[in-house]
Amino acid sequence: MIARFILTVGMVMLFAHAAQAGRLQIQADAMALNNQRHQVKFTGSVRLERDDFVLHCDQLVAHYRDRDHALQRADAFGHVRMRQGETHGTADKAQLDYTRDVLTLIGHAVVYQAKGRLEGATIVHDIRAKHTTVSAPTAGKARLIIEPDKSGKAAVPVPDWNK
């Protein structure tokens, strides 16, 4: 518990300049800083949180700028799960582009929304705009699966982002 607290405080200080919308907090069982490569590796029960966006994974490698230590991107591996409001998703791995507020879910990517789910090789979720797009490999397909409501009508799953 103390290690998680110290880790959290240290990372909040390291990435203080990066928090564009709100405080960024990263928690993990262990952390290793490699100043030469400008990266921090988090392992074990990793949780990255900012505002209403949460990312869980087994391992996260955060890359930062040398001059001001501002977070540029983070690569997530193993049991990747994300949640923002009622939207949540899973993938084999993910890349968070912190400068653009974009999360790319890669490999067996699935995003669940209020009335359905999106599937594809790659799903890009714009955290700021709360907008999701799906792309598929050349041989594959992007899929939208719509769950009908109680009356049997199928409506395109458009989440209410104002909740």
C-alpha cells in the first residue's frame, strides 16, 4: 500500500506538466525509471486514470520528453481494459497518445457502448471528443453489433456523453 502511494505521488510529480485536462495518476505493483531512454515501466495491476478515463493493463511503458518530463505516450500490454463513462473496451495491447488524447486499441479490439459493441483489429478512441472509430485488417472486417431494445427495434448505439 505504501509502495503504491509513493509510486503514485512520484508519477504525478513526474508528469505534472502533462496533465492537460486533470490530474494523471498511474498505479502499479512496481515501477522502473530509465532516464536514458526517457521512459518509465510499470508492471503488475497497472491503473492509469485521468478524469473519467481509466486504463488497466499488466504492463505500461510511459515515454516522456527529456526537457520537461511531459508524458508523450504510453504503451499498454496484457489484459488491456479501458473505461470512459458507459464506454468500455478490451484489446491485446494499446497505445495512448497523450499529446492528442487518443487511445488506440490493437489486436482483438472490442468496445462496448450502451446498446451494442464495436469489433475490429484496431479501434481508435478519442478521449477528449469521446468519439470511436474502427478499422479492420485487409482480410478482416469491422463489425457493429446492435442489441435490440425491449420492443425489438435495433438502434445504432450512440452513447449519451452528457450523462
